[in-house]
Amino acid sequence: MTSDPVILGAGPAGCAAAITLARAGAVPLLVDRDEAVGDPLCGGFLSWRTAEQLRQLGVDPATLGAQRVRELRLFAGGRDTRCPLPDRAHGLSRHALDTALRERALAAGAEVAFDHVRAIEPGKLVGAKGEIPFASLFLASGKHDVRTLARPRTARDPALGLRLRLPASPERTSLLAGAIELHLFPGGYAGLVLQEHGSANLCLALKKSALARLGGRPEALFAHLARTIPALAERLGEDWHCARVDSVGSVPYGYIARHTAPGLFRLGDQAAVIPSLAGEGIAIALASGQLAARHWLAGGAGAAPAYQHAFARLARPPMRLAGTIRTLAESPAGAQAALAIARLWPGLVAMLAGATRIDPKSRLAPAARAA
């Protein structure tokens, strides 16, 4: 049985753990379903804080062709406002980001295997190709659960995620250059940002009931938003009908894993699911991977419960704040209030970004011992 960790999921959290472990002399095994790197829905906006974490891991968004983002634009009820960001942020697809992180992890000394893991049993992953034994498992499968270790879902009106990748066009480039946009509507919000090669990522988070009112069809929702939000219609243009709609269902926003068994480290969205409106989901994923790796390096498989407890303590404040922001944004009155506050207090963006971030160098993380 391997003594170094097996990491299920080669996204930001899993790769951050793999890089941290490999730099300390371990040889972690990354296990991912797909050999070809995908392009998950969320995480297309990287704050200046996230970019700093990535550079520390050896990945610079600017060298990957990321679009520069200098301001936040808020739209609600036919009104809008702009807030300058305190530092440069980036628009970058998850395909580009995840590819770079995976390459960095392998260059640092991690190994990789590809299999569709169907179940997790004591001491082993059960995949379509066979079994993979482990003494320590870093569960970093993102928003997708493995059946035997699924996160609880108790929301009466669960959240859904939808995404359109819009092709590059001069019109969209002119409208979106240098900005991340949030379009607030009853029951949800849409984030829009340019990414590498000029494409635009439109990612929606909304309540299931908001989609159900339109027959449960994402295309009907986008058409409705285009009719009722002129600014969004202008950015959608006419070619959005040709774009594929990606979706993820029943996202457990607000979930935090507070306990775990020895040997099982929950990372990323398997540890805490922050509303995407906060814009710090990737930062939290990276922090969880680094924290878990530091705990394992200090205490091995037995450090998992301490890591999970420490991460939960760190996650609670930003999760509460992000949940409050989400609730505010999803109601018409709250959206107008958010617009007014942002107009009166532009520095709020920087404050919220800091308050919805987890520091991977927290004193709650034990120092890594030499390999």
C-alpha cells in the first residue's frame, strides 16, 4: 500500500496539494477521470489575491493569456455602478488554469493516473479500470460527489449552476474589456468576464425555482434574461443561441465539512462550498490543498481530523459573509441596496475580497516537516 497520499481530482485544490507535497519530497498520486483537461463551470475569475497564491505555486495567470480585470461592474433593476479593484485581477478559463496546475504538479514530482472512480471503500478507490490502494486520501473531486462519500443536500430550493462560453467578438470585447460584471436578477445572478483568446465566460448561479418557473429549460432562462435585462442582452448578442449550455445541479452552498476520519482529507468544494458571487472560490480551493498537505507532512494520515477542524474554523467567517451577500443579491430590494452601497463605498470590494479569503499560511496549519 502506498504511503504517500492519493489525491482524487486534479483541479485547483488537488493540484495545490500535489505541488506542496511534491516540493517537500513526497510522491503524491493524482487520480482524475479525464486525461484531457476539462473546463469546469466556476472559477473563471481570479482575484489579485488568487493570482498571488498561484504565483507562489509556480503558475502565473498573465503568462497563460489571462485577460486583465481592473474594475467590478454591478447591474440590477436597470441601474449600474462601477468599482475599481484595488489590484489587477484576471479572467482565465478553468481549462487553461487546470492544465497549467496539472503540469506544475507533475513537474514538481507528482504522478498521475486516469480512471472513473465509482466508489471509495476503506483503504482503496474502486474505479472502472481497477482498484487503487491508499493510506491517505485527499478528496478533491470538486462539486461532483463520489457516491459513497456524498455531501448532504438539505436545501428546499437548491442552487443550480449554468454556464455559456461565448465566442470572441469585437462587440463583446469592447463592452467587457477590463471588467468583471455581475448582473443581479430575482433568484440569482450572472457573472461575465473575458478570458484568454477573447472568449467570454457567462456563469449563472440561481435557485432551482427560478429555472422551474420557465419550464426548467436553460435556453428559456437565457432568453428571458435577454428580454428583461437590456445590458445583458447587449452582451449576449445573437450568437449565444449557438453556445452549449453547461450545468451543475444541487450545489450545496454553505456546506462545510467539520469532521473527518483519519486518512481522509476533504479539499476544495468537498470541504467548503462558497457562493461564486464572492469571487474567491479558487483561492479557497488552493488554500485547502496547501493546508491539507502541510498537515499531512507534519502528522501523516492521522492529521486529517485536525486539518478538517482547522479548515472549518477558517472557512466559517468567509462562508457566512458570502452567504449574506448571496441572499442580498438574490432579492430585488437587496440588489438595489448592494448597488447603492457599492456606489457610496467603492473600497468595499477590497474589504469583501479580503474577508472571503482563507490564508493558506494560517497559524492553524502546522509547519511542514522536512521530507
